[in-house]
Amino acid sequence: MEETEKNIEQNDNQKAGTRIPIERTEPSEVKENEITPKVEIKETELNAAREKVAALEIQVAELKDVLLRKIADFENFKRRNENDQLNLLKFAAEPFLRNILPVYDDLERSLSHIDEAGNFESTRKGLQLVYEKFGKILENQGIKRIDAKGKPFNVEYHEALMQRAAEGVEPHTVLEVLEPGYIYKDKVIRHAKVIVSAETASHDEGNGSQDRDVSPDDDNNEG
């Protein structure tokens, strides 16, 4: 029995002496190995982000410069366009004036030869030519005289200054043009001032040829 107990104790002692030692790593070494790669990754990402921000700042500066140049170009274009419009309005009559200058010269020459020639007939013909030339210039510019005499009175083209009774003439007919009217293209720029025939039934026979001013009621009737 004693030997058996000794053998058991020896076996236990052998088992205790043959335990495998476990290697332990220091905590500081584990943390250093784990943190270093993460720090390097974060620094790389930060540098990349900084480079990207710098590139974007350069791009923004370039776009800002382009935008400022476009704004300046637009302002210059707008200013030139406004000046062109003002000059166009200011000198709009220049072509017409260039056309009538020769007529003005012809008229001056005709007047200067009145006393020298002593021939009023030739002077009259010269003035007639100047008049016709000037009429053609007006017509080329789109200006036409209103054909009023003998036409029915029309408030769109005529302005009645007085009425006159006239036998054999329809009432409200233009008898005489005191001042001609003109149309510029499709617009009346001056109404023809005219004398209009009156209704003979409303007048005595003795006053048949007498002129009278047009009253507001007459104007309304004529319209």
C-alpha cells in the first residue's frame, strides 16, 4: 500500500513537472502592432482629402475668373448695344436728310437765278421740277399725299374746317382741300384739312353758297 501511494505521488509530481509553459505577449506590444497600420491609413486618407480640396479650390478660382470675365463681356456688349440703339434713334433721319439735300440745293439754285434770268416762266418750270423731285423722294420714303378732293368725308383721313352748300354734290363730300394730309406707310401723320359739302335741304336758297364753320354736332354727323 505504501509503495502504491508513493507511486501515485511520483506520477502526480511528474505530471506537475511536465506542464507546457504558455508564452505571454506584453500588452504594450499588442497595441503598438494594432494601432500603427490604422494611423498610417488615416494619414493617407487625410493627405488625399487635402489634395482634393486644394484641387477643388483651384477649380473654383478658375471658374470664378471665367464667370467674372463673362460678366464683364456681357456688360460691355450691353453698353455697346445701348449706344448703338441711341445712335440709331439719334440719326434715324439721316438717310432721308441725305435724299432731300439735293432738292434743297436745286431750290437754292432756282431762287438765285430769278433776278438774273428775268424769265418767270423758266423759273416756274424749274420750281415745278424741284417740287416733283421732292415728291418722289417723299414717296420713296413711304409718304403719300391723301387724295381728298371729291371724295366722301372720312374722319380717318380728313378734318373738316367748314361746310359749304353745293348744288349737285352729295352731302359730306370734300369740296376743297385747305391743307393736304399725308400717310406714312400705314399711318396718317397729318389729316387733310378740308371744306365739306352741307345738306342743301337744311339751308335757305339765298345762303346756298355761304361758308360756315363746322360745329361739333356737324363733326359728329360727318363721322
